[in-house]
Amino acid sequence: MPKFNYVAMDSRGKETKGTLEVANQTEAIGRLKEMGYFPTKVVEADKAKTGGAAKKGGKPAPKAGEKKKKMSLNIAIPGFGGKVKPKVLTTFTRQLATLVDAGLPLLRGLRVLEKQERSPVLKRIILELAASIEGGSTFSEGLAQHPKVFNRLFINMVKAGELGGVLEVVLNRLSEFMEKAQKIKGKVVAAMFYPAAVMIVAAGILIVLMVFVVPKFKLIFQDMLEGQPLPGFTNLVLGISEMIAGHFVWAAIITVVLVIILKFVLKTKVGRKIFDRIKLHFPLLGPVISKVAIARFTRTLGTLVSSGVPILQALTIVKETSGNIIVSDAVADIHESVKEGETITAPLEASKVFPPMVISMVDVGEQTGALPEMLMKIADNYEDEVDNAVSAMTSLLEPIMIVFLAVIVGSIVIALFLPLITLIDQLGSEGEKKGGEKGE
């Protein structure tokens, strides 16, 4: 009898792994459900070993008639394939929710969406989902086979909808959640695009001025002033220009190396934690990032709990999808507090991440038994605050950038004109002397 390796979650949201000796995958899934587990991955042990050997470079024995297949090229280009854009996934979820809500069976709805889907990756995944459902698996079990596309939030909400018999309601909530997340992300990105574009163009212009234009003025000044000393400010600008022009290649190499080192540091837990803390307290951007994090936390937790996902399991998912280690650590403390039978409010207050208004509203929600509704109200409120904060930040950044660029460019222009003023003064004084000599 074959063995199946499984990864599953218990009612508290704790992940567990093991092996079952059963006839097939469907029986393994059924056995796990009888044990009170929610399976997220069930794979035959022999296939898992074969896949692992292939990854390590092991070559399975070729079968008859496979020589032609091996001759075909199968090149994976980084960045292409394997993932689906959030906007495409959001559209798919909304369309599926609409079809199921209209009374169309899930399998038929998937077939309809598979025919009209333009993304080749999502098209293939929808086809596999339909085949999985036809084979006797549930929709959530099919989604769990594609963790790169469907995160635990998506899978567990669908699972809760299936268990409660309200899949159409959950799909609608999930599509609304994804649409709002995309909307808030789009607003922040759009607000930052203009300042970023202006600064990149300004940096390019300044580099051109300092590397190519300013050095030519130095030669002109040497010929015109005939060895006379230049003004101090002009010497300063010319010195900076020489430093940039003479070490431009090294500066570029050092910049690239620093960026690579920063990326490696951010991959470590300590580095990411420091960076996330800096982001929350950064001038101008900090309040916006903090509001986005709070809106995301409350929206995700409220959506999961209102969809029927157990609170401990919901907190585990929120921790993984928070996008900020500081918030993630706060959620981990909340998880431990709830696990011990205590309230959410105390660890929220201890984290010093969430403002008093959020803590008070969560406390009221816990006491009145309307926590999901209260969390949704907090999310709506903070999403509105993000809109206002982004608008205020954009309106404040524009004059700051204009003043900054005016000071930089103005300083360069003044530095280049000072020797000309000195030269004009000298010519004027020489003219006066000659005029005086003629008069005598």
C-alpha cells in the first residue's frame, strides 16, 4: 500500500506533518479530515522522493518512448511563469464569485473562466483546479497545490466557506478584500511615482552638469583670468565636479555593491526588522506606511473571522501576510495571548504599534461580540486616512522638491557666474584707469 506525506493544520492553526499508509490521495485526505485536520498538501511519498532527486540532480531511469520528449527544450526564464499578477488574480476571484453567486456550479464556472483567461499561467492553474475537483478533491485542496499563486489567506477562507456551505459569500468577501488591497496599494504607488520620477530626472541632469558641463567652465576660467585665484565657492563646486567626474565609475560600482549588500541584509530577520521599524518612523512616509499596515491587519483579520476561520488560525495567517515584521511580531504576541485564553487588547497595547483608537475599538468589539464588524470599521477608517495622508504627502513633497532642486541648480549657476562677475569688475577698473590716463 502506498504512503502519502501530508502537511495539515489543526483547529488552532498549528501546522503538522506526517505520513499515512492508504490506498490513494482521496482516502488520505478523508483520513486527515476524520482526524480533525485541515490538509494543505498531500503527496505520495515515492513521487516526493523522485521530485527531490530530480531537484538535486538525480536522473530517473528513462522509460521507453521518452527519448523524443527529452530532446525538447524546457527553459525556465526568471520572472516569467509560475506567478500570477495580483491584479489578474483579483479579477479572476471577482469573476468566479459572480458566477458562483449567480447559481452556476463551481466546476462549470472554472471551465467558463478557463476558456476566456488570457494569462497562460492562470489558465493552466484553472485547468488543474477543474481536474482536481473532478477527481474528488475540494476546491481548497486544489488551491493548496498552488501555494505560489494562492496564499494561505485565500486557501483558508475558501476552506471555511466550503465547511460552512457559504462559498459564494466567502468568494465575494475575498474579492472585495483583494480589490480594496489593490486599490490602496495603487494609490500609494501612484502618489510616489511622480516624486520618484522627478528625483531620477533631476539626478540625471545634475550628473550631466557636474561631469560634462562644469569641467569645461574650469578651462574657460583659466584662460580668461590668466592664473588669478577663483572665488572660494566656485572652487568648491569645481572640486565636487572633479571628484564626481574622476571617480564616476568607482562611485557607480560602489553604489551597485551597496545595493546588493542591502538586499542581502534585508533578507535576514534582523536586517528586515530594523528596516521595517525605520519605515514606520520615517518622516512623511512613516505615518502612511503605519496606516497601511494597520488597515491591512484589521481588514485581513476581520475578513477571516467573519468568514468562519477560527481565531487562532486567522491570527497565524495574518502574521504571515502582514508584510511588516514589527506588525508580525505583535500578531504573534496576540496569538499567544488568545491561546492562553486572554484578550487581544493587552498585547495590542504592549506592541506600541497600534494607536489608542484601534485598541479601544478592538476592546469594544471583543466585549460586545462584534469583533469582525469592528475590525472592518477600523479598516475602512484607516483606508480613508491613507487616502488623506497620501494626498497631504504629495502636496507637501512637490514644494520641497522644487525648493531642493532650485537650491542645487541655483548654487551651480552662482558658482559659475562669480568668476565672470570678478572678470567684469576687473575690466571695468582697467577701463577707468585707461580713461584717466587719456584725460591726463
